[in-house]
Amino acid sequence: MQRYIFLLFVVNLCWFVKCLGQTKSYTKLNYKRCNFRVFDITLTSNSAKRFKLISNSSNLPHYDFLRAEALNSYSKYFWISTTSCDDKNFPIGYYVVDGNVIKPVNNSTSGNGNFFMQPNGALVISGNSIDIFETNEIPTISTPQIAFQSGPMLVTNSIINNSFQEKSSNVNIRSGVGIYLDTKTNKKHLVFVVSSHPVNFFVIASLFKDKFKCKQALALNSANCAMSLPNEGTELMININKTSFSYLRY
């Protein structure tokens, strides 16, 4: 049984949008008859420094952890669950916190769970750069500040993972992260999404590719995933009673 890490961070006229400087949050983005919650960051030279990965050593449920750790200031930040852990509540794949490698890259292609669906990949935050890499392309020259491996890749080089089927019955609450370039402003964006209802991988991959025009996108959680948007509190969070290994905050 896998546990999950929490990372501390179509379309119609029914979007509910909040703009906070270099970010936008959507509490209800409708795509293919499914609602998604979205947090979109316009990346700048300072964006990477704003991410913080915080451990949930007491294994508290999402709601209880955010209330206890953030001392009621949690709602100022964005939070999202990210990657999977083994039965001992330890990351299955590459996991780096504050420049310390907690778990090296996992190159295994066999195993149970979404993590082992191929290809998988990692979100890597290093210096001023934020990127998504397939596992076999993760840089090894230097150690990043933050990195976590997850899977599967949803979109690679603007192509949806060919193992996904449009009418697949493998549905669950799902989340992911993608990177795209706004061609109007020539600015790079990092976008996180979580479904409000069970969806298959093809649907969430299509959202990243067709709506946001992401070149790369990576699946994060299923089942235990949760997202908290800034200034909304936890009452609208999904899976508030689930638990996660750690949180990355933005």
C-alpha cells in the first residue's frame, strides 16, 4: 500500500479565479465535464526560492497538519500533494530536501502502483530553474534544492503518454504538474491541478496538453491527493482526512 507525499503549493464561463501577483487560482475549472482546481504560477527569477518542503513527521491528516504546522497562517500559501511512499512511509523515488538527497533516483521499471507506469519523471527545483524531466534525463551534475520523482509522465514533448486510453475505466481523484510557455507574454508558467471528481489519466493529460499547452506534465497523486489554494482555508480541500509524508508550500 502506497502513501503519499504532500508538496509545500473544457473550459467555460463558470471559472472562479483569484489573481495574486504572479499567481492565479481557479477553484472550478470545467474540462470534459469534470471540475478541476488549478494553481498557475508565472515563473520569475525568484519563484524557486519560494518553495518549501516540510515534513509531516507525526503523519497527521492534511487538515490537522496544516492547522498545526502553519499556526493558522496556512491559508496564505498554496499546498499540493506530490509523490508516493512505500509501506514504511518512505519515498519510493528521487527525493531531495534543502539540497540533501533523502532518496536517490529510482530507475526501476517494475513494481505496483502508478509510480512505476512508464515513463515516470521528476519535478526539479535548482537555482533559479524549475523543470520537469523524464527519469532518465534527471540531471546528475549537481544536487538541486528540491526534487521529487513521481509517475507517470502525462505529457512529454507535447505528446500524451501513449499508454493512456481515452475511455479507460481506471478513474480516481488525480493531480499533476505541468510547464508551459505563454506565447503572448513569452513567460514560463508552472501549473498544478487536482480533479474534484474521479478521472482517468487521459483526461488530466488532455487538460495539460490542450488547455494549458504544456510541453511537459507529470502525474502527482491519486486517491490521497489534495490541494489548498491561498486565502481559502481547508474547507474546500479534497481528501482533508487523508495523510501525506511531507508538504511543499508556495
